Amino acid sequence: MAPPAPPRGAPPPDFFTGRARLELRDATTAHAETHVLYDMGEGHAWYPPEIVLIGNRAAITPAKEMTGPAYGRDGAFRTVSDANAAATDDVPLHNALEARWLAEPAHLVALLDGATRVSTRRAGAGDTRTLTGSTPLRVLAADAVVGRLYRPYATANPGGAVRFTLTVNSRDLPGTLRTEVPSRAGGDIFSVEYRRWGKGAPITRLPGAAR
């Protein structure tokens, strides 16, 4: 069976890995279709729920049982009208939001625009550039798009900064992003790999889901 939801105020899992398909609506808006695999300390490979995020609304297809994807009601899903609020008690939803915050281009803009320093290195014939830098947590926490990701970190370490490494190709499209966020545990590391720019279909709400 799927792992139980953590009690209110419980910390998120030690790690999660996910795949998200993003549709950019404008400079600050990205719809997301996510599958986030999370670990609750037992080492099982849980089948992750599919969570479609459109604005602050979510349509969640339940996680399947450990015995395989054939279990569970076919096509069943629930809708959440305020994903940010519901994520307080819902680890899969929280991780889906976190996956979108980390991967959406608005995050890259916040990191680069708010950086106190950025250095650039070219690889090979100049097709790939690697940008490294650091951005104060307080700046990221105030960002209108990804601020929710960084506010808990900024509260715990108001003088801290996020170190990042971003690679971009010859078309200036992101390839990878690695961020190291100071935390009580020493540092939380997030890695994002971008693929198939411009190749996805539009992300739409599920039939019957709240607009």
C-alpha cells in the first residue's frame, strides 16, 4: 500500500526524484505535469501519483499500490483548488510543486537576476556555457514565483546564499541546473536536467477537474 501521509508539520522526505513536463504560458507562468517519486525511509520504489498543476490548482491521480500500476481505480483523480495550502499536509503535492519551482524558467531568472556574482566558462568550441554564481536567500524568498520554495530556508538562515551551476547550449537553452541551498543539515542539493525543448503538447486540465 502507499505510504501514509506525514503528520502536520512533519519534514519532507530526505530526497525525491521526479519527471515534469512544463508548458510555458508566459515569462512567469508554467503549467506542469509531474510524476514525483518520493522515499519515506523504507526503500520501496513507490509508484508516484500523476499531479497536473495549472496555476494554483492541482489534479491528482492517486499513487498505485506497491504491487504494480494495475492496482487502483482506473482514471480516478481528485482536484485541489489551493495547491499551496494543501501541500502543507500532502508530501506528494508538495514535491510536485517543488519540482515545478525548481525547473521552471522563472527560477533561472530569479537566480541570475538576484545573483551577487556570476562567472561564465565555455566548453569546447563554445557550444556550451557553464554559469556559476550565488544568490542571497532573502532575494529568492521575496520572488513572486519561486519565493515559497525558499522562504523556509531564508527564515532559518537569513544571511545565507544559494550556490548554483547552470549549463546552457548554443541556443541559450538550459541543459542542467544544480543548486546548493544552505540548511540546518548543511546543504540541500537539487539537480535539474532539461530535455526536448519545444517538443511537448499543451497541458490541459483533466475532464471534470475544477478550472
